[in-house]
Amino acid sequence: MGHADPQVATSLQPFWMPFSPNKEFKAEPRMFVRAEGMYFYTPDGRPVIDASSGLFCVAAGHCRREIAEAVYRQLQTLDYTAPFLRAHPKAFELAERVAQYTPAGMNRVFFVNSGSEAVDTAMKVALMYHRVRGQSQRQFFVARERAYHGVNFGGVALAGMVNNRRAYGPGLAGVYHMRHTALPENKFVRGQPEHGADLANDLLRFCNLYGGENIAACFVEPTAGSYGCLPPPKGYLELLRKICDDHGILLVFDEVITGWGRMGANFGAQAFGVTPDLLTMAKAITNGAQPMGAVAAKQAIYDAITDAGPQHGIEFFHGYTYSAHPASCAAGLAMMDIFRDEKLIDRAAAMSPYFTDAMHALADCPGIADIRSVGMMAAVEVAPVGAPGARGHELQKKLYDIGLNLKGTGDSLIVAPPFIAEKKHIDEIADKLREALTG
Ligand SMILES: Cc1ncc(COP(=O)(O)O)c(C=O)c1O
């Protein structure tokens, strides 16, 4: 442990770490200084297997040379151009490539820099779409408990994880939450659980209470990711789709984690056979090597907003200084080549049964409350010891020392390895998890 470079007495104090226990970390830092393929490396050169693809980003494994070189070349050719009123060819190329993976018809792509920005952008697209069609009364949003939709105010209002909301006031008015789908009868289920499709009727409850004609959009993660892998009950997303259609509500899938192969198909939309109207993505679109997110929209939504605008003026007053940044587009295009050339999504789907077996085999470890899985994602939830999340937190520290990196939320350990993982890597992840859970 210690500083990244012992030769440089860097103070750890000025960097205010996000979503981290700053005091604890700075007293006992756990750093990585290098990464390659499936592994991070600590300052003293110890390999730590990456069981969560960083934060669900690094689908193709770490430090892909193709991506690094594409970014380097791009920064030497065109480092930056304003994305408003000017553009560069790679933005168009990447949008076209992305649209080859999204569900049919979802072929208009708005680039942003993160999942949080994608969520807020999707909210604005929904409001704008209704407005241009003379339905500007549609101002309400419905989302779900236990959801994570990023940390901007729009996403926080939609989200359903209390610690991310409680300090920040009432947020946006008019956002309502359906119940989550974590039912006791769905414990230790592989893939989509049998029970809970009817929970989608909560959306109907809000239609009846506030008027379906006043609801702009319903946001869900096809599988709740950050909370700890909650796959949708069988029939749940289909029922949501139907209620949305019946009431003219846009269905938005937040696929920041579930997109790009994690569910065993291009997007959760295809994995679960339900097509939303808008779909957010980020993370693996560049393999995490450059910040980037996007909203894919049905063409009819883009057309409605664009056609309603003035002949020579801006149609949609929204965008970021770094939307479609050239370096991010270069990274995204290199990643699209990797997806294509290495059939990475097929590879994820093929490895999923082995991975799933390995994760569910941990059920005999002491104090396991639940194991949930779908595609190349699983959550091993431990029974709380003391305060909720305390055991999960202690496990996090132990995992670094054992040589395993994964994302924890509360008492759930979320496993989502890169798609380059071989069986030996899955075995190593499972063995190290067992060591941590039994030790
Ligand atoms: C479903 C979902 N939406 C939005 C976000 C926010 O993404 P970002 O951290 O890139 O802003 C995340 C991040 O994990 C996410 O899982």
C-alpha cells in the first residue's frame, strides 16, 4: 500500500474522492497504478483481477492498444471542435456504428459525456417530444425504487437509492416511484425471476392517480445494476411497454450498465425482447477509455422534434461542450471494431452459463442472503452484520488484499467481468470470492 510513487511525497489530501470514504482511504490507500487485460496492478506490482470491468466499463479488457492509438492519432489530427454548429466526421461515423447495435428503428444518437448526462438528456428529449406534439402537459416522470440513474439532479430525482437522494432536498417535482422487484420468492434465481410481473401495474396506479396523459416518460434499468443486479421478472418489461403504449408515455431504458453485451445481447432491450422509445448508454461504448455516453432515440422522436423546429434554427436547445468529443469518438470507433472483430457480445453470451454456475456455487458460503444473475452480471448479497452495508464495506477492503476488484453496493458484491474473461479467470474470481466470504 502507500502512495502511487514512493519517490514523490504526494499529499493525498487535496483530491476529494467521489463516492468514497475519504478519511479511511487516505489513512489506508488502496491504489492501482497500471492495468492490462483482466488485471489491475498495485503500486508494489501485485495483480488484482478485475471482476467488475472497472465500473462495468472495460468490456474488452484493460489498456487496449487499438483504442489508445486511435485516441493518440485523433488528438494529433483534430483535438477539439465545438459540437454546436460545427462537427467532425467521426461523430457521424460513430452514430452510424452505434445504430447498428441498437434495436431496429432506434437509429438517432445524441452524444454526451457520461451516463448521468445521458439520463438528463433523455428526460429533456421526452419533454421536448411531447411539447412539439402539443402535449406539453406531460411533465411527470415515473421511475422505480432501487434504481440508479446517475447523480445529476434529473437522475437523482428519478433514482431510488436513498443515500444518493437524502442530502439533496426534494429535487424535481412530479417524479414518482414504482416498487422495486426484489421479492423474497425471487431469491437465488438465475436470470429472470418468475414472480413480480404485476409490479409493473404500479405505473398504472400513477396513470390513474395523476392522469396518464400527464406522464412524459417511465424510466427503468432493464436490470437494476448499481443496486446489485435485479433482473426483470418475466413479463414485467412487456407489461410496462403495454401500459406506456396505452397512455402515450415514452418508455426509457437506462442501459448505462446493461448495454453493450452485459445482458448477453447488444442491449437489454434485445436480451429481454422489449423495445423502448429512448435508450441511454455510456461506459463500455469506449471501453471506459474516454468519457462518453449517448441517448439512442426512435427515428420518429428525432423527426418530430427536428421537423417542428425552424427551417434555419436550432431545434433542440441542449448539448455539452464535449458532446461527441473527437477523442471519445475515436475511442468509440476503435471499440466498435473490437466488438465486431472479436465478436465480443457473442463471447459474453457464450461465457454466461459458466459464469452463472460459478457465482451460484457460492451459495454455500456462510451468511449469503441472495445470489442474482443475468448475462455476465451477478450479485452476491451477504446477510448484514451490524449496520446494513457494514459487512459489504469490510469485504471491499479484504478483496483488495486478496487480489480481487469488484463493485459493492451495501451488502451486495456485484460481479461483472470483462468479456475477454476465460474460464480460468472466472474460476479465479470465484475462488477469491469464496476465500473472502469464508475467511
Ligand atoms: C443505470 C445507470 N445510469 C446512469 C449512470 C450514471 O453514469 P455516470 O456515472 O457515467 O454518470 C449509471 C452509473 O453507473 C448507471 O448504472
